[in-house]
Amino acid sequence: MAQFAQVIVDVPTLQTNRPYDYAIPTIWQAQLQAGMRVVVPFGNGARQVQGFVVGLTTTQPNYAGEVKTIAQVLDLRPVLNPELLALAQWLAQWTFAFQISCLQTMLPSVLKASYSKKVRLTGAVTPATQAIFQDKTELDFADLSPETVKQLLKLQQQQLVEVVYEVHDRAKVKTLKAIQPLLSAAAYRQAATQVPANAKRQQALLTYLQAHAATTAPLPVAQITKATQLTLANMHTGVAKGWLQLVDLETYRDPYAELASAPRTQPLTLTAEQAQAVAQITAASRQQKEQVFLVEGVTGSGKTEIYLQAIQAALKMDRTALMLVPEIGLTPQMVARVRGRFGERVAVLHSGLSNGERYDEWRRIERGEAQVVVGARSAVFAPLTNLGLIIMDEEHESSYKQDEMPRYHARDVALWRAKYHHCPVVLGSATPSLESRARAQKGVYKLLRLKERANHQPLPPVTVVDMKNELKKTKEDNFSDLLMQALRKRVQQHEQSVLMLNRRGFSSFVMCRDCGFVLKCPNCDISLTLHMDTHSMKCHYCGHEEAIPKVCTNCQSRKIRYYGTGTQKVESELHTLLPAARILRMDVDTTRRKGAHAKILRQFGQHQADILLGTQMIAKGLDFPDVTLVGVLNADTALGLPDFRASERTFQLLTQVSGRAGRAAKAGEVIVQTYNPEHYAIRLARHHDYEGFYQREMTLRHQGGYPPYYYTILVTASHEEENEAAKKIFQLMNQVKPALSPQAVLLGPTPRAIARVNKRYYYQMVIKYKHEPELEKVLTQIMQENQARHGIQISIDREPLSFI
């Protein structure tokens, strides 16, 4: 019987990947299991923290002092299974993170502890303690004034009070009131004879109880009220008379309850290309092969149907399936499709759910009540067992990469889980990342190509408009004549259009025309963006917000002008130019509220709008049969960024958004406005030529020594003082250099492209390498030695998707 537990503790100021040994109290020795959460004392004081049990042993720890004892067990069963515990250990090593961060990332936020600090009386009551505590025995530290804290410090020195830390479990189960019949049908008939005939409600209740006397499961009060008009007060009467018992019945919050009544869909007839893909994926699932398939299919080629039929095959083998989508915006449509095929066997996990909904969906998965999971990045940690298939739709998307510790890529985690479960991984995209496509070319991944749309319709023709020429004809810089005519035509024909501008807000910046002053964020090295809906200037990096200036703060001039454009400004112009058009805007500002993504897409799908205007979130995965026009207002947004992936992102975005047009019987048209019509990314996107782009971009990557020819690691140091950040990054460079071979390339250190964000200065260096056996050891040492000490913050990012 285990007597000691190895616990990873949650101590933000001093994290470690080494578990601490704790004695298990006798009453829990047979019950405690790895994967449970516990509360343990930590440090010299009485501080209590949450921890995760990662191992059990009967061996006495090799420790000279007294082994502390577990104070509290928070779970009746493990919240993390053996697979996820092993995954956390690997993830911490792979992402240069701490295990506690990895363990917490895998759980819904309600299963993360909240802490409170209390001051408690320990000694005799004195006039001084009486004045502070009155008739209480403990006080909440957060409610105390600085003067009171000062007095308490003196009392603590006299050992009259102590500070204690309490750990609270925020997980709350949703319940509803239900009744449990207590008597037999005969007993209810007998009771009815003793109740006055004019007591109609009691008679009705007895009649209902008599009919359901044989029912063993509790009956929800809401269900009874709906059937009989009886109220909860009538139920309380039944309790008083001993007829029934009121109980709390656990229930789930269903974020997609409206889909429950939707008709189930049937598998579609596959094309030859689709059938071949499904057959190969299913064979790998049946043979329990850890094979990775890259499905490179043109937009509209029916990748979703391949996913659904592959999932169906896995379920027939009594295995589970995980399907990842990149954005919350895509989730409603994908959930509707998967739920339409598999019903209540589907659970959903993404950040758009409330904490309670996410907790309930997680519990359904953990209890084995859901066998298919659809979700965004963090759903890759769903506690599914016996996985038979993992699907990653739009695998090229940057939103699959987490930009906080642990800085994981969902693809890496999916591949680890597939190896653990011996199951295939399907990566799908019309424009795969160069890294994935290169692995397919080398034979590491199996390439499955879909060259035609499922409905055999041609890909829409793409017209590129040179905006340099347009500006010679008109002052209007948002809409070319061609795009405006096409929009008018679609509105008249009652067809729908999608317009993409990858910049939210009204204008990019505000400038004084007299002195050239640009209003900047006080916390970041970036100009503020004008937002007309809130009548404010906002920073898109730190969230700072202030009023729109009427007078220049530099020269007091009133010649304030708005420059650049954003989705709000375009929406305003469209209302003027096309007054008859109904317009929906979809960007971060209009989708802040819960359910906003689904609502906008539902309205557009029901033809309540003629034009859907949005940022890149509208470019992927959306499927509306009446969309016959796609317009890209400025294709150059990403091209000017100092990032080697700028061309790849531009090509992917243009190809993806072009694919929203002409997906059904009606022919589609795409109009791309640009100031760089000869750029190869735009020229090749015009012809939907992914293979041509891949060859051209790979040549450039090889010449520059960038991924996929090199691995990269980004090391960043930040501090509120610029010279401290700079000093630290040079110190880290000197620590890393001796571990590198001559073949490695070290770029920097340099200030980050936006050097100051949220009052902190950032300096970085990039390590490019092919094989460096000593590098990981040095970087792990750097991570452990630099835990936000002296205001310095260090981050180490393996294979970053952005260097800006």
C-alpha cells in the first residue's frame, strides 16, 4: 500500500519539474491515485497550495527532515489519466515549460484552484486583537487596510495571529430539482382516499405519483410542471406528507442544445479521390498504424465528408475520434455537421464556451459519454481514451500555436497522442504549411491529393486589380470600379458576397496634418487605432483605450485626420455606396460576446444579409451556397511584414478566401485588390497554383536558410527598463554560444519589431540549427534559472510562427 505521493506543486514564484514527496494520511492510503489534485503545505510557513499527484510509492524518501503530509484531497477520482500525465512530462521538456503549466493547460479553468489568504486568531484574545477581529476568529486578507495589516504584523510577532492560505475548488456541478416517489402505486391510491376531493392539486400530484411509482430514476420538477401545471410548492406539500423526496439531479449544460432536434444527416456518395482517401485512413485505423496523412485538397473538394466517414469507421471499431478546427468562428458550422452525423456522441471544447459549459463537456468526455470531440487548439488535450483517429482541419493555421507557456503546437501534441494510441493523424488543408508539405515530399507523411471540387464545379476565376492604376481614376482607395460593379450586380440578383479586409477598426491611425504627430499607445511602441463604434482610440496589443482627440496634443492644431482603413470604415462606406445592401461585419470587435460567431454566420446563412464583411476569420471553412462573389480589399496587408512567412501567409489567405465563392451550383467570381500585382504569392494565388507556390517558396527558404531546412528557437527577454532587457539577452547569448556547433546560426540579439508592449521592453535572438545535441540542456537550464526574478521575464519558443 502506497504511503508517499509524488506531487507537482503550484508555486508560481518557484516552479520546478521535480515532484515533492508527501506522506499520505492513513485514511487516504488506499484511495489516492495518480492524476488526483491535492492540497499540500509548502515552504517554511503554513502556506497551502494545490498540487497534482504524479506518482505513488512505498519507499521512504531520501530526505533528512520531516516529510510533510497531504492536507486535503480535492477529487474522488483522477482528473488526469496516465496518458495525460505522461504527455505533460513530455510537453514540459519539449516546450521548455514547467509541468504544472502543462497539467493546468489540460484541464477546464474551473478545475484550477483559486486561493484566499486569511488571518486567524491563534493566541489569547487581547484588547488589540479584540479591536481588529471584533467577534470573528478570522479575517479575509484582501479586505484589510494597510494600517490594519501593519498592526497584524506586530500581533503575528507576538504569536497571537497567523496567516493561512486556503485553496478553493471552483468546479461546480449544475443541478436541477427532481422528485423521487417513496410509496407504491397501491399506497398512493390509499392516500388519495384520505385527501379531500376539493384539494385538486394534491389529488393531481397523487395521480401523477401513482402513475410513476415504479420509476427508479428521479423525475425532474420542470418536466412534471410542464405536464401537470403543478408547482414546486405542491412538491413541498408532498414532501411534508411523506409521499416523495426532493433531490438535486446532476445535469449538463449543453452549448449546442438547439442542434439536438436537427435531423441527422446521411453519408454522401464519395468521389473516386475521396473514396481512396477514406479507404487508406480507415485501413490505418484498423491496423492501429501511427501514420500521418496530409490531405491536400482544393477548396470545396469535400475534405469534411472524408473526415466524417473516417470518424464513422473509427466508431464502428469501438474507438474514439478527435477533430481540431483552428478558430471559434469555424466551430459552429463544423459542430453542426459533426453533430448532424453523430448526434449526442459529440462533445465540443473551445474558448467560446462558458466555464460551466466547458466543464460539463469535459466531464462527458472523461466519463466516456462522448466518443467524438470537436474543438479548437486546447481540445487536443481532451481526455479521450482508446483514440482511433485524430483530424486537424486547416492544419496550416497559426492559431494552432499557443503563444503562452506552454508554447505548444497542437500538431506536435496530436502526433504524440497518435503514437501513444497507435492511430492515424489526418492533416487537411487546401494550402498546407511548407513544413507539412515538405514532410510529405520526403515520405514522412502520406500525401493524399484532391484535385477537383466534390461537385465537379470549376474553381472560381480570380481577377487581380492593380490599385495604383485605380487611384489615378478616383480618390476612393477601398473599392475599385470593378469590385463596386460586381457588388451592385450581386445585390440586384439577390446573391451573396464576402468581403475581406485583414484590419479591424475604423482607421489605422490618427495624425495631425500640421506637425505630423501620431497618437501612440502610452504602453506600447504602436499607434492607436480609431474605433467609431465605441468612439475611442484602442491599442490592439495591450487594450489601452482613450478618447478620440479633437486637438493635437503636440501643437494644439485642430487639423486631425484619419489615415488607413479598417472594417468599421469599410462598413460605413458600403452603407453610403450601397444603401440597399444588408451588411454584416465579423471581426474581433463584433464577436466578443458569447455565441456572436454562430449568430452572425446563422444570419448570413439564412440570407438576412447580402454582404459579409470581415477580417481573416471569414476566410476559412465557411460554406454558403449563395456566395458568388469574394472580394479582397487589400491583399498586401501581410506582405510588408518583416517575417519570412509573409508570402506564405498571403498566398494561403488569398487561396482560402477565394474558395468561399461558387461552392454550389452557382458560378463564383473572386476580385483581389492589390498594390503588388506582380508579387509571386498573389500571381500564383490567382491561378490556385499551390504546387507552383510550394516550389518557388522552398527555393527561397533554402537560399535563406529558413524552415523547413532549419529548426528555429526564439529566445526573448523582457523588462520594464530597456537596458535591463538588453543586458539580459546578451547574457543569455553568451550562455548559449558555447553550446552551439559552427553549423548553427545565431541571429541577434536585437530589439523586437515592436520593442515595447504593455510597458515592457522586448529583446530577442533566433537560433537556427539542424542538429545541436547540447542546445536543449542549456535552454532548460536557462528556463529554470530565470523565473521572473528581478522583473526579468524569459521565454523560449520552439518553432515560432512569428518573429515579430
